Amino acid sequence: MAIERTLSIIKPDAVGKNVIGKIYSRFESNGLKIVAAKMKHLSRQEAEGFYAVHKGRPFFNDLVEFMISGPVMIQVLEGEGAIAKNRELMGATDPKKAAPGTIRADFAESIDANAVHGSDAPETAAVEIAYFFPASEIYSR
Ligand code: UDP
């Protein structure tokens, strides 16, 4: 499998619960390396731009409000099959349906406040990484 990069966001609910380190250790112990990271309180414009593909969906406004309700921790993860691996570690969008032992099953409350974001495909990963990190802020080795 190829070495990939994916964008991960620890959302305001999980940052507020003080579990950044616990989530990072799941990435690290599953072969994903953190090659870029920043904490940021998104502006409304940044959150709307990031989730532009969901504009018009019924949950869009609530999603944006939630994402700007507190700081988030944003990271680029690198590793073999990183995109699918991160999605596997995250679990299903709705934490009630997330497999036991996944990040969402263990740390999320609801489909709105679901602890983490992860890119879902190589194309979206490239766009999402570039949205937050210039190449000069990604440290592969
Ligand atoms: N979302 C929501 N209600 C829904 C579907 C999605 O609040 O019915 C939110 C949820 O926070 C989710 C995000 O919108 O993480 C993006 O949705 P997507 O389907 O891309 O899920 P993900 O890729 O995050 O699992």
C-alpha cells in the first residue's frame, strides 16, 4: 500500500474534553505519523469554506456553529493507507453506530459533536491539507 497523507481535525467537543493526547496516541500506535499540527479557533468563513461540499445540507448551519464553538486541533497524518486507516480509527459518523474501540465510540456524544474529522479520499485529502497547511509547514522526516 502507498504512503499517503490525510487531514485530521480534533473537533471542539474533544478538545474541550482534554483528550487530544489520547487521540494522538491512537494515531501513533496505529502507524500514523503526525507530520504537521496546529491549534486554531476557526472563523465562520474558514469553517464554511472547509465544509463547502455540505452547503445546502440541512445540518450545514449547525455544523458550522459547532466547528466555531471552540478551538480545534488540526493535523496532517502520514502513513501506509493513511486515509482509510484514519477513517477506520475514527469509526462511523454517528457515534452510536461506531464500532467499539473507535475514537467516536469512545469520545463522541452525538452525530453533531463527533470528536474528529478525517479526509475520505485522496482528492479531498489534498484539498483539505492545502486548506490549512502550506507545504513549508509539513515535516515528513
Ligand atoms: N453531520 C451532522 N449530521 C448529519 C450528517 C453529518 O451533523 O446528519 C456532521 C458530522 O459532524 C459529520 C460532518 O457533518 O462529521 C460531515 O459529514 P460527513 O458525512 O462527511 O461525515 P464524516 O466524513 O465526518 O464521517
